[in-house]
Amino acid sequence: MSREISTVQASLGGPLDIVVLTHFASPYQVELFNEVARLKRDGFVVYYLHRIHPTRSWNGGKPNHSAHFFRDELDAVERAKLDFQSARLAIFNFYNEPPVPELLRVRQESGLPWCFWGERPGYKNKLLGRLLRRWKLRALHASSAPIWGIGKFAIEQYQEEFGRHRAYHDLPYFSDLSRFGNTTRAAQNESRLRTFLFSGSLVERKGVDLLSRAFVRVAREFPNARLRLMGEGRLRDALRRILDPVSERVEFLGFKDWVDLPAAYRGADVLCVPSRYDGWGLVVPEGLASGLPVIATDRMGAALEFLETGRNGWLIRAQDEHALYTALREAASLPPERLLAMAEAARDSVKDHSLRNGAQRFLAAAREAVGNWRN
């Protein structure tokens, strides 16, 4: 057994049986749970509602941990009831589909430690969202179970909805950022060419319509500006119309799977993430790890955690097209040496946001949840 693993095992004070329920086997979730399982070695089980999900185009991750899939295994629900009744700690990372309410009830009745782990709740209709959560998460409302927020942005809203009487723990998403670490575009870019990259669904929530209109203005002022849109979505045709006046400077890359992202980032100078809302936004730390200064909004958990305007990117107001235009304009006019300095600062800002660090924080939060449990 490696020193790292034995240290983790010793710090847990013996086996800590953990059962997790989550939505689907996204590559990001799977690689974090794989790392947790590597450190934990045993007593760690994950139940996935779906292997893949129609709202996401990624290929599913490959679990190297004990994993069960409700839609694939006939006995998964009954197996889950036994595990959620008896494990030392149960973690719920989703709540809006069956059989989650039943498993929440089973866990609450067991009297054993459990917690809820989620992104910031709410986006469009806050009132209806709160009413839905009050019903679906009534077990959480009725308990003193801790809440793990995916970033401080999430914790802020959970404290408002669920009160400050319970423990809160900051546990954002983590992924393997090392695969983005070989990006050298900024250092090689001796010209003043500026390629802006958007990565995400082509939908209104992601703010890509605001980006397109702002880019048309910038492209007319700066012949060096280029835009690449990576992703698919219902706004694709509308975006083509918006961008038609500068279409020779725009490239639609289509959907790129998880494994293809590092290469896509290598072809850019600045990452644009102008979301109207994003509970976390994994694309932000990915872009920073790639050495790309990032333009993102103040309604994104990851942007609020990592971005510092003028150092590693630009943190702008959400839905503010003029602020987006101003940031694009400033990025387009940066001299190569300034872009290089911001690229180095970008990498430095996420150097500790590693997969191993995330798994260690996950296990530390689990240990705290068990040690401080009060029914």
C-alpha cells in the first residue's frame, strides 16, 4: 500500500463505508469518484441514476470504483435500499427523480449520518424552484444533515433556503486539470492574433447570443479577432445570422467530446464563458489550466472562486453585453507579453485545484460529517 493511501486510511480511523447517489456517469464525476476509491480502497459505492443522459452529449466515464446503474440493473433499487440503510455515511448528489425520495426516507429513518451535495439551486423561477425543493427535499428540511455546496456561490443560496443551523462544507467539482497543462499557445503567439473560444451548449443560459453580438462589434474594430464556437444547441442558426457580417472570422466547431477538449483549448488565446447562470462551470478551471485568460460572469460559481480581473481574466456582470464587449476589446488589444503574463497567472490560479486534492477534500468532509453527526 502506498504511503499516500495508507495515510488517508489512517486519517479516517478505519473503514468508512460511503454510499453516494448521483445523476449520471459524467466523465467529471467518474474521475473524481475513481480517485476517491483509489485513496479509500474499499467501502465506497456509487449509485448512478443513468449511465448517460440525453441532455449531455458526453460519452460516459469508465468507473474504476464500485458502481451501480438504476436503469441497467433490475435489482439496483433493492440493493440501494440496503446500502442506504446501513452505510456509515450516505451522500445525495441529486434529488429530482425516483427512487431518490424513497432512498432519502430510508436514510432518514435509519438515524445514521447523511448529507446533501449540490450546485447552487434555482435559475429561472426561484419561487417555484424553492417550493419544489421544499417538497422533494423535505427530509433535508426536517433534519440537521450537513450540506456540501459546490462552491461558495452554492452555499450562499442553501443557507438562505435551509437556514444556518446546520453545517455547510465547501466542496466544488474537481477534475483532472493536468491533461490541460501542455498548452503553449500564448507563449508561441508572437503575432497579435486573438482567438476567442466559447465552449458550451449553444443556448440562451450560456450567454452565447450576447457573445456573438459583442464579437461583431469587436471584429469590426480589430482585424486580429477570431471566434470559435464549440458546442451544439438550438441557437446555432440564430448565431450564424448574428455573426454573418463577420463570418470569415468565425468557426463553428460543433460538439467535442471530453477527451478532445485539451486540443480545442490549445487553438485559442482567451476563453469566453458569458453565462447568464451556471451553478459551477467546469469550463472555467479547464480554461485557466490551459493557460487561457477567461472572460466569465458573476453568476458562475467557478468564476467567482478563481477569476481576478486584470490578473487571469475578466469577471463581468451577467447579462451585460457592453461589459462583455469591453472585456473582448481589452483582450484583443493586449500585447503578446501581457497575454503571456495572464496565461501564467491563469495556470497558477488553479494549480491546487487537482483531482487528488478534490478526493482528499471529499474524504475529509465525509470524516467530518460522520464525526459531527447529530440526528
